[in-house]
Amino acid sequence: TETDFGGAYIAKLNNDLMMMGTAGISVMFAAGDSGAGGGCTGNQAFAPDYPASSPYVTAVGGVSGGTAGKTPVGESAWVDGGGGFSNYAPTQDYQKDAVAYYLANENSLPDKSKYNATGRGFPDIAAQSVDFEIIVNGKSEAVSGTSCASPTAGGVMALLNDLRAQNGMAKLGFLNPFIYQTAAADPTAFNDCTEGYNKGCGVSHGFEAYAKWDPASGYGSPNYAVLSKKAIETGKQTLKHVNNKKKLKLGEGLIKSKAKNGLKKLKERMMKRLTTGEETKYGGQ
């Protein structure tokens, strides 16, 4: 949780995560498996999970159930999925409208003493998190957790980046602005989860799933069919930038080549002067 890491560590890692985003790297984290409470008990305040609460990562919550191909899919928020509001980072500009809508319309919010309503809300999105089949010592068994959900959603985002690369476009990089802008423009970009909740302290409720964004399931699970079109649509504006970078690299290559050739010719002239005695014309005797 944020409390376990402390402010100094969080500030340092947040800075590193921010730099990764600006470098075009998409960073995703599991939202945690201890509900909104983060393991709190009784009347304690919720303990947000970190690094999921960092404003510079895409936090992935958990959902379960649903029917593939059905509209809506009908997934429910996973009760153990992490989510809530950071006590260190404020609500981010890219999510202000989404967070404000939830807080203004959800009628079953926890007591205000439990969470920081002005903090960075998470998760951002979600994916299936229950009964993933794995192989342990040659045997099949089922596991659950947002550590299953995060790579699942990550695979979808990787496909979007691959799609952009095939079309000569820039990578998505830091995903959250794209996610929130896309979800606001087209609600079908993610499978909205409106059922279920994540737990608070003990067996109490944390945050309820709600239409649009919520701190139990984010915007819901990604819909590749819609997101792939949006990735190409928004990627078109990066074509000029990518081409300019290619031209810059080409220009740098030409400069280096000319400099190399110039040094080679200069060396040849100097060697000729040394072997023919022409250096005397330049102050030799």
C-alpha cells in the first residue's frame, strides 16, 4: 500500500514512471487483490494500493463473469479487486470529469473519512481476474487476481501498439489520456461494468461499480474492435511527427557521413604534405 512505501519512495518512483511514459513506454500495474481497503480493519481508513495509485501508470482492476459477444457483456466487479483514491497524488486532469461524475452520482459511497475524494482515482480499466488456468509442476490449477487481469489488458494494448507500428504511427506510450478521452467519446470502447463492488475493511463494501468510470472496475474491460479503430484514428496525427523524426535521423546520418568524409580527405592531404615536404609552406622552415 501507499503507507508501506512512504512519500519519499513514491515521489522517486513516480518521477521514474513519468519519464518512462514520456519515452513512449506503456506501464500497466495490477490494482491489487485486497479490495479498496488494502487490508484495513474496523473503522480504519482505506489503504490505496501502490504503484497502482500512481498517476503515471495504467491500473487494471478485476472483473468476473459476463458473456462473450453479448451487449452489454455483463461482467461484475471482482470483490477483491483494488481501487479507490490516492492519498499522495491528486485527481489528474485526464480523469477529472470521470471522477467527478462518479462522486456526484453514486449514492452508496463509503463514509468520507475512509477515502480521499480529491485523490487520483484508480483503477483506470479492468479485465477478467478469476479462475485463470496455470500449470504448476506439470499440473493444471486455477488462480485469481488482478495480476491475471493486468497482462490480459496489456496484451490488448500491445496489439494496438502493433497496429500503429504497421501503419507507421507513433506508439501509444502513456495510455491514460488515450483511455479517458476515448471512453468519453465512445462508451463502447470499454465493456462498462455496472454490477458488483470491491470490499472495504473486512467484509464491508468499498466502492460500487457504476455507469462509466468507477473505482471498482475503472471503465471496464477493453473492447478491441472499437479501440483498434480509435488507435488508428488518433494515430494519424502522429504521422507527421514520426516522419519528421525519420527525416531528422536521415539528416543526422548525412551530417555524420559528410563529417567522416571531410576528416578522411583532410587526413589524406596532411599525409601528402608530410611526404612531399609541402608542410614548409605552412610554417615548417
